[in-house]
Amino acid sequence: MKKLVWPLIIIFFLLGGLAAILLGQFILPPEPRPETVEAISEQWSGSAHADSEAESFVHWDEDDPPVISTSCAKCHSAYGFLDYLGEDETEPNQGTSTDNEANTGSVVSCFVCHNDSAHVKTSAYFPSGETIDTLEESAICAECHQGRRSGLDVEKSTVNLPEDEVNEELGFINIHYKIAAAVRYGTDVITGYEYPELSYSGFFNHVEDYQLCTDCHNPHSLLINPDECAACHSEVSDYGDLRDIRTEDTLDFDGDGDTAEGVYGELTKMHDMLYSAIQAYAEEVSDQSIVYAFQNPYWFIDTNGNGEADEGETERANSYGSWTPRLVKATYNYHLVLEDPGGFTHNARYLIQLIYDTLDDLSEVVDVEMSGLLRPE
């Protein structure tokens, strides 16, 4: 009889454990559900991805016929991105082009990111030819936030040409557009024009829980929650405070003596210096004043020489034309910084390195005060 006691006890506990599992599965309340479809839809509808009137989605509406070219459809059409992934029964693509032109009238809607191909995608091919294959959920974001050009395009167009000689074959090289992923990976994907024999920062490694795009950005509204930043950055209490973030290793890069301003301020002041240096170079070396405007093709002739983009100067017919290799490099890096408004959080060191080196290069031929500036290592 005693020999049966322990087997019975063991059977009792096994049956009790099974009962607990069944009770937990069928009787106890389930885990809280994620956000409702209605809540997600509301977030998405207010985002730039859903803006059906944005130039990003209506640019081709008046064309004859109104279709989006294979070189643009990937990122400006839901149909185009599905073509790029191979979700329309075409072969998957790599690069910027799709197999077919796309119809107008779509935005970045649910099925662009929620489909079988997107769910397993972990890599992205960048304009430099580099592939990053550790992107996880950020791979879809990176495909359209990587730009269309790299520093290699600048190098190729200017190689072996006299640096300060105007060349009719040259023109502005536009990285185009909203390039957060490219900035985040820096030299790993050769985003900027990188001056020879200098080292540059690669992937900006943030804290462990905030590495993917969707760790910081809500995947539907695209917004950032400042409360999450405040856990580590005590200066942040609302969205506007993000520009005040200054880490322990942030130095006085812009040399203005302000060691309390955020890294955004350091970056912005050096960027403003670069614009002034570009204008000085254009006037003194290219013999044609230059001005920047936030519209394609971005660089125009400053016809009245006042340094401002005035009405009438920003017409395509007045686009800048006196390009030298040195100016092509400088304007590419200047514009690159503007194409990532969040660059100060994505990879400030890489951007400041590019600005510093561009200023240093221009200082060989025009007056640029470099003595107070610091280059991040």
C-alpha cells in the first residue's frame, strides 16, 4: 500500500497543474488587447502617410497620362511599394525602381506595411550599394527614408576635376528626401560626401530599448512621446524640449561658449556657418551669388545679391549654374542636413563631422573662422 502513495501524489499534482492551466486559459480574464482598429485608424489618418493632398502623392495627378514613374512609385504609391516587394506577383526589387508605373490616388495605407513580404523583411539596400540586413521592423521604414543618392554619387561626378573651376557638366546633387535611415547609419551607407582620409561615424547606437524606428515613433501617427524621452533626459517635458537634449559627451562643437544648449543648437549654428561659407565661395570663386530656397531645385542665383531668396529669384529658370566640384560637395552636404529634420537625434555626430569637414574644405579658398570649432571623434 505504501508503495502506491508517492505515485498517487505525483499524479495528483500533475492533474492539479493541468487544471490550473485550463482554468487560466478558459476562465481567467485574457491579457489586455492592443489598441483598437478605430484608434489606430484615427492615429494614421492624421499622419503624413495618410495625407492624400500632399505633394508627395499628388505630384503626378496632372500628368498625361496620370501615372507615377517606376523611379518614384516605390515610395509615392501604395501600388508601387507592393510592386517593389513583389506582393503584386512581380519579382521583388532592390534599389529604387519598380517593375511598372503606378496609378495615382494612393497613400501609405495599411497593406503597404502589413503584408507577408513586409512582415519578414529585415534588410534594405541603400543608394551607395550597401545593404543593412539587421533592420528588423525598421526595414520597411528604411526603404523610403534612405534618399536616392549617396556620397559616392558626388565623388563620381567630381573625380579628377579641378576643384575651383566652373564646369558646365556639373550640377546640384539632391539626396531626396526625408533621409532619417540614411543619417542613422552614417558612414555605414556613405550617406554624405565624406572627405578623403577622414573617419566618420556609422550607426548611432541608442539605448537598448530604443533602437528601431518604431521604438521612438508611433508606427501609425509617426509621433514621438516626449514622456518616454524624459525617463533619461530630464530636460524634456514636452515635444519642444527635444532640441534641448545634451548628453554628457556633447562638447562645444560650434565654439560659441554655450555649454548648456542642446546638440540641436550646436548642429544648427555650424550649419548656418556652412551656408555663409557657401555664399562667400559662390561670390568670390564661382563669380555668381547663390541662395537656397526650400523648393526644387533648391539653389538659385541671388540676382540682387542681398543673400535672401526673394520673390522672383526662386523660379526654375533662375536655378544656379556656376558649379565647381568644391561647390557641388558643399551644397550636397548642406542640403543633406536639412533633409532630416530629426538628424540631431538620429546621428548628430555624423552630421557635425560632415559640416566641420565641409567648412574646413571651403576655408582653403574663402575666409572661414575655424579656430573655435570642434570635430566629433
